Amino acid sequence: MSLATDRGKLQPADKPTLYKQIRIDIERRILTGEWPPGHRIPFEHELMSRYGCSRMTVSKALSELAQADLIERRRKAGSFVRRPTFLSAVLKIADIRAEISALGRSYGYELIQCSRRPANATDRTRLGAGKSGKVIAIACRHSADNVPFAIEDRLIDLDAVPEAAAADFATEPPGSWLLHHVPWTEAEHSISAIVADEQAAAALDIAIGAPCLVIDRHTWRSARPLTAVRLLYPGESHKLVARFRGG
Amino acid sequence: MSLATDRGKLQPADKPTLYKQIRIDIERRILTGEWPPGHRIPFEHELMSRYGCSRMTVSKALSELAQADLIERRRKAGSFVRRPTFLSAVLKIADIRAEISALGRSYGYELIQCSRRPANATDRTRLGAGKSGKVIAIACRHSADNVPFAIEDRLIDLDAVPEAAAADFATEPPGSWLLHHVPWTEAEHSISAIVADEQAAAALDIAIGAPCLVIDRHTWRSARPLTAVRLLYPGESHKLVARFRGG
DNA sequence: CGTATCGATATGTCTATACATAAAATCGTA
DNA sequence: TACGATTTTATGTATAGACATATCGATACG
């Protein structure tokens, strides 16, 4: 897992066109604290004359800053540095295969169990689906350099994702397959910690009672549940990187 | 903690100006999979005639989609739906006081220890600072409805954040104070799980050996370390919400 | 056959202008 | 003074046109 910025991104020294120059000038003043939250940014026509350009150019810079949530624009009042109420960071979650490969380690995948069945009450609750037809239930294990890395327990709604019926989860991890084949609009994650029970300990090759990081992820497309997954990692750390502060 | 989208955000049914209409039209096609990754979006002048508007209007819609990382624009070639290689989600981390208040629970704060001292070798390593002068070391406990919620162990670089010397951490949690007073440009998070040792168990009022979620956060401004903090939560879940898929 | 050049083309930036719209500020009147 | 109508103002959206620039593809050349 890795966290990186969004909010317009820290530009990679693009050749500074004028509007970009204006944008990073303002960004710099905000990020250094020279213009604190609540500060009114100079009016567009002030920036026009300061930079000797048209209002459209200034406006483009301000629009991007607004889209990035660094400033707030209010008609008649002006533009203001946003008051941060949250730390905001973009979480980039690679699928586990890509994550392990990116670390330069060899990826291993093992399908433990895969069944297609009509959804029972537990499945429906887990997916959050009202009525539900068939589901695919998958249990599998990911390993890095032949050491267990995570175990995965997943449910896929076959009505919402009929293409999944044709996928071969014996050879391709379901997370990778879904990431590359199924667009989604919303996801929700819950992070928690548990201690390994006998089964988890055996699958992860750790001691019973050892700490595990748990990630539960639910994914929807337009409010329709697609999949629910629980990932269990041995307690060691997963890194996230964030940039910028946010509103 | 709560995760929400960036990438332009799921618009709250803004009155649909033309460029926004174009934007959400394209967004819809991407998100439903009608235009899969790699698909070439109609050329700007095709969209111009389809919507009967000027190129600037079309371009504004595409620019926002590009800033949101949903598409990639290439000169001469056209604009293309981005190939998702990551799940992308915006992590919004409220400071703990705000987080607990938002849940409608009463917030309690208890300063356990606070000292100002020259940085020792351990402090420097932890902050990642080369040379370092003074630091503030803080240990404190947050509670919700009088139940321990998290314990915090923090180091603040006083040279980088001299204003911190004047803050009163006996009454205001350091996370809240920093969030509202100190702009930052980069942060890095590590999430892991441990089992409570005797000290943590006592502070959190849980059993020794019970699982704890650990978040280590380092924060910088322009590559200069500002603060390092370790938060220890009892194992129950922390929710995150993400939207859209990303590149 | 491989390479250099050049034209066509789609996006990238910018201008000058116009009108719309939301909201602050002012004024006028009850 | 209080309240409602009017004016002012800064942003929001949109246009038409201009030139810049990257790059694909074709043509010409060695």
C-alpha cells in the first residue's frame, strides 16, 4: 500500500507556463504558512496586473487550486485559503501482486477455496445487498519470496459482476482481476487489529496470539455492491505516503 | 479517520453548467465501464460539435478530468481513459478530538508527560533530522465518553516549529494544535498491528496481549521534519471511505 | 533499408470580451 | 432603528480566435 498526493499533485517541475507559475506561487505561500488559513488571496484583477496577464489565465490557476481543495472561491467575496480540518492524503492501494512485485520480491499465489453458490443470509449481510442471486466465495493466500504475506477472504456478487464467472481465480488473484476488469465508483475500508486465531496462524505461519492487521474493503458501482474482501496481514508495517494538507 | 474522494469529487448535483455536464457525461461512461481503460475519448472538436460549444468549454471539462487522474491527455494523440493500476482513495484523518466529537461522544484529554529538551540520538533518528536542536516530547491519552480511545507519543522539532514553545499542551491536544497552526507539505504513515504490552494495556485499559492498531505518522514541510507521532488504538475498527478508482 | 525532414493535427496556453450570478454593501423608506 | 430594495463587485461560464508545441505519419534522401 502506498499513499501519494492528489490535490493537483506536486508538479514535477513542468515547464512553467504562466498559469502554472501563478498556481505554484500561491501554493508556496499557502504551504509555507505565509498565507495562513482564512487569508484572502489577491483578487483576480490584482493578480492580472501583478502577472500582466488576462483574467482567464489567473482564473485557471485559481480553479486548479480550488479543485485541489487548497483554496475556496466565493463570488463577490474573493478566494480564501482553506481552513484545514483534516489531514488529507491519497491512499494508493496496489493489488497485492503488484505490491509485492514492486518490492522486487517473488509473488506467490495459492487458491485455497473457490465456490459459486446462491447467496445465503450471511453473504447478503456481508455484501450489504438487499436481494442477491449468486456469489463467488474465494479464499486465497498471497506470499512474497515463499513467505506468507496475506490471506484473503472475498465475496463477489455475480449479478453485479457477471464477467467474474469467466475469470480463472486459480491462476489470477481476484484482486488483480477485479482491479483491471471492473470499474467502481465507491469503496469503503475499515482497518483494525486482531490477534491470530488457530486458523489464521496456520495460514500465515505465525504464532497463535500474534498481532494481525485487518483490512475490510467493500466496493460499489453506483450504490450497487460488487465485492467484499477481508485481508489479513501479519502485524508488520504497511507504508502509506501522503502529501499536502487538506480541507 | 475517514477516507473520501478527491479526483474532482463526486459532484453534489451542482447546477449543470455546460462544461460540468460534459465532465459528468464522460465520467459516467468511464465509471460504468462503457469507455474502458485505454479508450480514446472523442477529440475536442468532435465534442465541440456534439455539444455545440467552443473548444475552451470542452477543454475545461477535460482538464478537470485530467487533474482528477481519470483521463490522460496527449498532444496530437488525443485523450485516453487512464489504466488503473491502483485503487486510489483519499484518506481524511481528523485530529482525534474532532473525530470523537464528530461521533457525538464526549472528548477527554489527559497530558501524561511533556518535556522540552535537546534532541538526543534517538529523537534525531525518530524525526529523521540530521542535526537537531530542541524538541518537545509529549505523551498523552485521548478518551471518548471516559473510555480510553488512543494513546499518543509525539515528538515535535522545536527548531522547525518554534511556535510550539508557546502552545499549552496541557489543555490542547498537540495534534489539534498542529493541524490548525502548522502547514505541512508531506506526510508519511505506517500502519501496523501489535499486541499490548503491560504499559499500553494499562493506559488503554485493555488486557495485556490484546491487539492494538498502530499508526506512525511523520510530517514534513519542504523536506524538513516537523513532528513524529505514534498512535495506539485498541483493536476495534477505524473506518475509511474512498471513492472512484484511480491511476 | 534505415533515417532525416516536414507537414498535418490535436492538445496546451493565452487573450479580449461578454454576460450571468451570488453576495456584500449601500441606500431608502417605514 | 429595522428591514427591504438596489447597486456594486468579484467570481463563474462561455465565446472566437491566435499561436505554441508535441508527435504521428508520410515523404524524401542517403
